[in-house]
Amino acid sequence: MAKVKKKRVGFVIDMTPLVDITFLLLTFFMFTAKFKSEAESQQKFTIQRPKVTPDTTTIPQNDLAVVKVAIDSVTGDTNFYYELTNESDRAKVWGSVGELTPEQRQSLQLKVTKEVLSELVRNTRIVRPNTKFAIDADRRLRFQWIQDAMDILRRQQATKFTFVTEKTGM
Amino acid sequence: MAGGGESLGSGGGKTKRGSSKRKAKKRIGFRIDMTPLVDITFLLLTFFMLTTTMAAPQVMEMSVPPEQEEVEVAQSQLLQFFVRDDGAIFFSIGADTPEKIDPKNLKQIREISVRENMKPENINKLIVALYTSGEAPYGLVVTILDELNRAEAMIVDQMKKEIDPETGKPKERQRRFTIAPILPDQVELIKGL
């Protein structure tokens, strides 16, 4: 009995390896964590991207222009949105379009009509001709919406673009 | 942990300062209570593990021909896919009557594309065209594009293995693909099928 009691009193676990591993994992997750972009946290919709076979292509990070076609989660209507990642370009392009409220000028993405979208794409191409274009649309939409977006890009000579998709099984 | 508390307690209780004996004793019994550290670390770890999203969006490359271009093509070297308003998919080789593709077996698209593209007379000549109705869901169109892209990968793979007797190197693949809205006469063609 006495022996057992003694053992319990001096019971110490060396936590060093545990702390080592935990810190390692913590650092890993801290570095790989990617938070929602500002534009994403402002928007009132989530895009259900079309699913494709996984491969290694990822969305470019710099000088990207995204044409989003999304269903508003509150009202349920579909709209075009336009997002530019490059800050200085954005100021120029947004500035070139008339009738914007000061609030809209500050925002990262604009809710646009087809005509305004066309103008924005043209101005983006003028400001930075090598801007990469992407279409980020909801998989539930009628293809006509995407066809329209493609036509707009094509008319502004942006014949190379990408569809934003999602890996299957995620 | 108990050892740590003990040594600290004994150190504070003694009135003598600066004795070398005490210093040595302190060092031997030196222990830091790691529990709060571990607590916080685990908390942060859990937070980052739960918030992190590993699934970065993927992209599918597309290119469309510039506007003015109108190209006349021989119908024999044309593989057409049609997507009807209701999402039904049809394919037609050359001038053949369109045939329906089983919606549960979209792998068929890949098989047809590879088979037709790898015919010796069609290599680098066949044009694959996808005609889509504006009413079809976008997700379906991307699925078809995905199948065609996978077919393309298989074609490139197969062509790499075959050596051109003239140059001694495998032939280079030139993909010919186009996507366009469905035309009224094509709609008529697949209406009753």
C-alpha cells in the first residue's frame, strides 16, 4: 500500500515531446491557414462551384479579375459581380466607371449589369492587358449566364480565361 | 510538477541570499509547469485546424476563338456534342444522326472523344465541338468539359508513346475544340430523340 501511495505523489509526465509535436502542428496550421478574403466576407452569397476531377491547377493570385455569377442567398435572384485583386488597378478601373457611390468605390467587388461588366472588362484590359480573367459561377445556374459572361470577355478580346471549379469528393 | 512547486517554495522561504549552495539546488530541481502552455497551444491548434480550408479552388482553362473568325470545316472531321434544354446529351460523328448519351454514364463522352481522336485519319485534325443550350445547368456543362479534358490527357499520353517515322519523335498534339450556343437547326435535329 505504502509503495503505491508514494508512486502517486511523485506522478509526473514529461510533456516535452507532446509540446514539441503540438507546436509543430500549430505552426503548420498557422502558416497554411488561409482566411476568407475581404470581398468574400462582404458578399451576401456563396457560390456552389462545379465539381471536376482533381488536378494541380490553382487559381492565380495576382492581377486576377473574377466575373462572378451568383445567386443571392436572401432574394434568390442571379447577378453578375466583378472583382479585381490588384488594388491600384481596382482604383483606376472603378474610377473609370461613372455613377458609383463612394461606398461602392471602396468595395472590392461590384454588383454589375451586363453593360457595366462589359465596360469594366474593357477598362481592366486597358489598365493592365495581361490581367487574367476567371469566371466563378454557381453550378445550379442556367448556362446562358455563363454564355453571356463568355461573350462579354470574348468581345473585349479576353479569349483566354478560366472557370473556377472545385475538386470532387471535398 | 510537484517538484517544481517544492523548489520554488523552499527558495522563497529561506532568508539567506546569495549562497552558492542554494543556487545549485535550484538548478537541479528546475521545472516549469507546462500545463497552461499546453492548454493554450492545444486551443490554438484546434482553432487553426478547424478554420483552415485545404480545398483551394481549382481552375479549368478555357479559350474561345476571337469574334470575327469564321472557319469552314469539313463535316467528316467533326465530333459534335449537343446539350438540350432538359440537360440531355447527344453526340454525332461527322454527318451521322445524333445519338443519346446515357446521363448516368458520362464516361462515354471521354471514351468517344478518345476513340475518335485516335483514329489515324483524325489525329490532330478532328474538331470537337460542344453545343450547349442556354437552359442546361452550368454544372453539367463543366462536367462534360471535364470529361473532354480527361480525354485530352489520355490522347496526349497515347500520342507520346507513338513515334512518328519521319521525325523520330512523337507527334505533337494540337487540340481543336470549340464551345458554342446550340443552333436552331441543331435543336430541331435532336428534338425527338
